[in-house]
Amino acid sequence: MTPSTSNPEESRLERGRKALAAIDGQAGDKVVAALADIAPDFARYILEFPFGDIYSRPGLDLRAREIATIAALTAMGNATPQLKVHIEAGLNVGITRDEIIETMMQMAVYAGFPAALNALFAAKDVFADLDSATG
Amino acid sequence: MTPSTSNPEESRLERGRKALAAIDGQAGDKVVAALADIAPDFARYILEFPFGDIYSRPGLDLRAREIATIAALTAMGNATPQLKVHIEAGLNVGITRDEIIETMMQMAVYAGFPAALNALFAAKDVFADLDSATG
Amino acid sequence: MTPSTSNPEESRLERGRKALAAIDGQAGDKVVAALADIAPDFARYILEFPFGDIYSRPGLDLRAREIATIAALTAMGNATPQLKVHIEAGLNVGITRDEIIETMMQMAVYAGFPAALNALFAAKDVFADLDSATG
Amino acid sequence: MTPSTSNPEESRLERGRKALAAIDGQAGDKVVAALADIAPDFARYILEFPFGDIYSRPGLDLRAREIATIAALTAMGNATPQLKVHIEAGLNVGITRDEIIETMMQMAVYAGFPAALNALFAAKDVFADLDSATG
Amino acid sequence: MTPSTSNPEESRLERGRKALAAIDGQAGDKVVAALADIAPDFARYILEFPFGDIYSRPGLDLRAREIATIAALTAMGNATPQLKVHIEAGLNVGITRDEIIETMMQMAVYAGFPAALNALFAAKDVFADLDSATG
Amino acid sequence: MTPSTSNPEESRLERGRKALAAIDGQAGDKVVAALADIAPDFARYILEFPFGDIYSRPGLDLRAREIATIAALTAMGNATPQLKVHIEAGLNVGITRDEIIETMMQMAVYAGFPAALNALFAAKDVFADLDSATG
């Protein structure tokens, strides 16, 4: 995951692509594709900064990173599409459904019951979609 | 950490007191003391619900719980006193300084650079206080 | 509304159930039911802390409590489902439609016109549903 | 409180001045004075819209209006100076200290414990200032 | 755009109507119409304060005002209907689609990637509606 | 402002340094310096992404970019240190004091009067510091 010294800019993008695929799976691809006609540079920035720079850093494991993201998006309460992507991402990196629920419930303490409740219903939707897809 | 069946209400408060002491240490005591003359019932609720109910649940380890809280308070950006308490709480439950910094940096992705920056400066303050106290 | 001394934990839950039924009516039951398969403990916490502890306190009448909640949810602007529940709750405890509208309009001062506007449209929806149900 | 038909614009400003004086007392004057050299038109807008238009409306009593404002500013958590002004305003229009505390405690449910806690400490400051002034 | 001195209150409303028509076009009319049965006074306030007072001020051109509004609504992230109105308003006052996209992308820095992303998708919707209307 | 093809990663950082110096002046340097001992990588990210990537893009002039940032930080209301930096940055790129005041006043419409008011007082502080420094 170290960029090659000869072509660092491309490596950063490439590193981001790999991190996005590992973490968000197909949901990440969909976001990038949806930006293609309106803001393709923003798709590149998403790959480069959040995924190429931040999620690729060695100082915190992906499990902790996804718990942090699920907690923050639950607390902020105004980014449901991204919360749903990271519920799946959390499952992808080994967090259990119950741990996601615990993280969201805890947010009632810091951001209020409505924020926690709306996140729990988003999780319910994601889990139901996953169950029907694999059903 | 299971409440006794004969006196559940007291046990919930008692469980919260123990959890608060284990997690927040003296900082938690100060908050409870500061509420004594203005809203003593609210001090009790803090012990009972966040600590007696939520942090005492077995489904998520305290390390993950504190990363979630630090992430959320960083992202929300309007609760610096509580963020500082949980920076110390994170250290108390075994999160390293570097992991706290990583969690805050990641929040630039979800809540913007100012939120991350202000949290990093709060961490700098807390770390400096701890170093001077033990210096 | 005082919990029995012999079984305080059950009483707190029971007190919350009664408060929820009195305030939110069927809307509260639906939320509790929707949590049953994903986070049943969170349904219990909703009954116990907001309703069993807070709304059951004698220091503020339910009319003032619902105005406070409608104001806050209008200002926060990211909890429309809960705002709709509390528009109905406000009517249940004797606040008039016009007073709900006044409360929301006032929030333009503190949280901006979009927050007030989106709350007014939520109220319009709730009032229309009530009118068609009783039509 | 009805504007004269011959000079409605002046009356709106005048109505706002009277409402501000009745509600905020000297704290409102200080805000208007502090804007004099940087944004005097904004001082006029504050008198005209929030106070001349909104608070002067007959559909909701001032007691309910101040509970709504205290609730919203507590929940938003990023307007401590204005919250302090409205804690005093609440007392001015007949809300008791205990009712202000109850309103803030209730906000823990909707906006989290840190928001409620920071508002309670703002109230503690205001009450202490009032007590020392009248001491 | 200066109100007549003989009837300033009516002029303020009239000035707001003209500003709303020039800036928001039909979208503004729809909001006013939707408020007619629930909060007609609020429709008047929208015309008077934001449009009659603020947008009619000479100190900042409408292009800069709409960039400011698009930036703020993107960053706040909880007012999508109003953001869509102001995407169209921005185009009405001469901002290009690319400049709107640039403004939104920049908000990733201050309010995080989800806020920017959700605004970009709102812009995508508005642009598609405009293209299909003129197709 | 185009990165050299032979060493794009360094160029991005270098481009960010130049943009930061041009826009934020000494205030930007202070932020970078303050991060040196706690999160030096975050200082680099600030140079690279906001300044090297975003502010260096040709699609929107710096004047519009700073109005967007001042508007957003005013509306968000929880990033006063960064707002102050961008008040100075706005002046650096040619926005007048009156235009900054206009932008902030407009935010009363979208984020409420307290957010606008607190930003105006931040501007008053910055202007006074500048006047005393050049006095």
C-alpha cells in the first residue's frame, strides 16, 4: 500500500481504488459512476483523499475506522445514503450486525434519540436488502 | 455488572457509577459535582442511562465505544468539553494517542477539515495537560 | 405516576408506557413495534428514559414539553419522522394547530427559513392525514 | 401593538423595540449597541423581524415562545451567547428557573446529553450572575 | 428597488415579490402558494425579509449572493428542497452549472464529503429536469 | 499552477503551499505550525487537498470561493477560528469588509439570526485586530 516513488500521483489514485473496493465494495463503484457525468474530478478526489490517504493509513485498523464513521454519520443525521454505504462497509470489514446496532444505540447519548432511531431504521433497511439478495 | 434482581433501580445507578469511574475517571466526577446545585437529577440520569445502560452493555468493547464517541463528538463540533473528557476516557480504556489522532483526522472526510482541526487542538490541550501533570 | 418501591425497574418501564400512550398515541406504538426485530432494547430505553424519566417529571406541563420538542426538532431539521410524531403529540396534549404553526414560524429566527419551511410542510402533511382519516 | 396605518415601517421597528425591551431587557440593548459600528442595518432587522414581526404575534404567549427558543438554542448547541440572553428573557416573561432546567434536561432526549449539559452550565452561569447582581 | 416613502410596508412586500420573481422564478411562487392554506403570514415574511430586505440590498451582487446560499445549504445538508430552488436561482442570475459544481465540491473541505456529494446529486437532478423540460 | 508531470505528488503539496500563502497568509502558516507536533500529516493534507486540489482549480475565482467559505462557516456556526482565518482570506483576495458583512447578514435567512450574529462579532474582532495592527 506504499505508493511507488516514480509515479506517486497515480499510485495515490490506485491505492484509493483498492481501498474503496475492499471497504465499500459495489456501493463505492456506484457513487463513482453516478458522478461521472456531473463531477468526475470529485469522484477522483473521493478515491484519492478519503480512501487513498485516510483509510489507507496504517495507524488504525479498518474495523475501528468503520465504527468511527458509522458513529459520526449516525450522530450527524443528515447523510443517510452514506450511512447505508458504511453499514455495508462495516459488515465487509468484519463488524457484526449487533455491533453496528450497539454503535448506533450509543449515539442516542451524544446526538439524541431521533438520530439513533433514524440510523437504526437505515440499518434495518440495509440488513433486509442483504437478506433478500442472499435469500 | 448485572443488576441485582432485588433492587434493580439502585443497581442501575450503581452500575453507572462504576462504569463512569472506570471510563471517565475524575472528569466524570467533576461533571456530576458541577450539576449538584442546579440539576442533581440530571447527574443521576447521566450515571443511569449513558453509563448504567449503554456503556455497560456487553455487545461492544469499551475501546470501540470510545472510538465511536470521539468520532461523533469530533464530527458534531459543538461539544468541546465533552470531547476532552472522552479523549481522556479513550486513553483510560487503552486507546493510544496516535489512534485518537487518526480517528479525528478521519472525521475531516465526514464533517470537514474545521471539525477535525478543532478536535486535534482539543487533543493537543488534553495531552499537554496530562504531560504537565505527570511531568 | 410514582414507581412502586418494591419493583422500581418495572415501574419505570410501565410509567414510560403510560406516558408514551398518553402523548404519542399509536405513533409511539409503531416505533416500538418497528424496533422489535432489530433493537428491542432500544425500544425499552425509549420507554424508560424519554417517557418514563423525562416526560413523567412534574416540573413542566406536557403542553410546554411538546412545544419545546416541536421547536427543537424544527430547528434541528434532520428528524422529520420524529417531528411528525410530535406534531400529533402536541395536538394530543391540547396544543392547537395554530400554536404549532406559530412555534415553527418562530424557528425561522433561530435556525433559518428552510428549517421552518420544512417543518411547516411536515405539519401540512400531518394535518391533511388527520383530516382525511376523520373526513 | 398594532402598527399605525400611516407609517407602518416605523411602527414595525417601534413594535420590535418594545418587544425586545419587554423580553430581553438590557441584554437586547447591548446586542443592538454592539452592532452599531459594524452592521447597524442588522440591528434594525433584529428589531423588525424577530421582535417586531414574530414575538409580537398574538397566536402564542411569550411564555411558550421563550420555552421554544430555549429548547431550540439548547438543541442547536452552537449559540451560547443567545441562549444566555434567552435564559434571562425566559425569567423576564415568568418562566421559573426550574422550568428552564426542565426544558434543557428534556433536550438530552432530542439532541444528546452534551447539548443539554452545556446549556445547563450556561444557565448556572446566568443564575449566578443574577444572584451576585442582586446579592 | 427603493421603497416609496409614502407606503413603505407595502413597498417592502412588493420589492420582495419582484426580487423573488427575478431570482427564484416559478419555484418561489410554488413555495408561496403551498403556504397559502397553512401559514400565509410566513409566505409574506419570506417575501419581505429574505427577498424584500436582504436580496434587495445593493452591497453584494446577486451572483455572489447565490454562491453564498448554495454554499451554505450544501454545507448544512438538511435543506435539499431549498438547495434545489437555489441551484435554479443561481442559473437564473448567471452562475454556470460548472460554477455551481465547483462551489459544492469546495464544501467537502468545510462540511465533509457526504454533504458535498448529496448536493452534487441534487444538482444532477435539477440539471436533468431542466434538460428534459427544454429537450 | 499546473503540477509538473515528473513529480506530481510534490507539486500538489507545493501548489497547496502557494495557494495557502496567497489566500490565508500568515494565519495559514500558524495552523500548519500548530499541527507540527501532534498531526503533521494532517497539516500536509490541508495543504494538498483544500489548497492544492480545490482552491487551485480554475473553474471558480478566489473571490467567489471565499464568499462561499465565509457563508458556509457562518451558517455552520461551530468553526469560529476557521471563520476568522477566512475573513482575513476574503480581504486578501479582494472582498471588501462590507461584502463580508453582507454575506454574513444573508446567512440569517438560512441558518438563523444567532449564526449571523456570532459571525458578525467574529468579523468585528478581526477588523479591530487589523486596525490596531496597522494603527
